[in-house]
Amino acid sequence: MFTSLQRFLFLSLACALGGSMQAGDLSRSFELRYVTADPKANGETDFKGKTSIFTTEQRLEFLNQYEKFAGKFFGDQNWDTRIVSDDDVRQTLRQLKPQPL
């Protein structure tokens, strides 16, 4: 029998792989969801409070699994790919219009 987290990860992987991307799409994204029958989880849940369904340890495990899946999904498992170069940042900053004091 699968644990709730295993079912969640399997469902998320199936949704991510089943999504269709068209040539020219501007971005690739995914959404991970935890599936439960707990009525408190109908919508957004609190970290702590009336709608909380995770313990702190479960929430940390969810975030760890999210990080692992996202790293694989985006092909950057070490999370060390530079998005823009320092030169790109400097060039963009030079193009900003000065703001009045």
C-alpha cells in the first residue's frame, strides 16, 4: 500500500509528464498537490491553525520532495544554473531611467 506522500508524488509525476508543451511555449512549470480526504484540506491549508493537515516534519518532507522533483523537472538538480550573467544585470540597470527623489 502506498503512503499518502507516495500517492501524492506519483500523481504529481503523472500530471507533469502527461502535460503537453507546445513548441514556442515561454515557460515550463508544474504543480505538486497533496491529495487527502481530510475535509480541513479543502483549499489552502495553514502551516499551523484550523486548516493545518501536516505536522512540521510532514511539511518539511513535502518540501524536500518538492525540491527533488523540481530539480529533476527543470534539469538542475544542484540548483546552481545561472539565470542571467552579471553583465546582463549591469546592462539592464544602465537602461533604467533615474527616479526623482
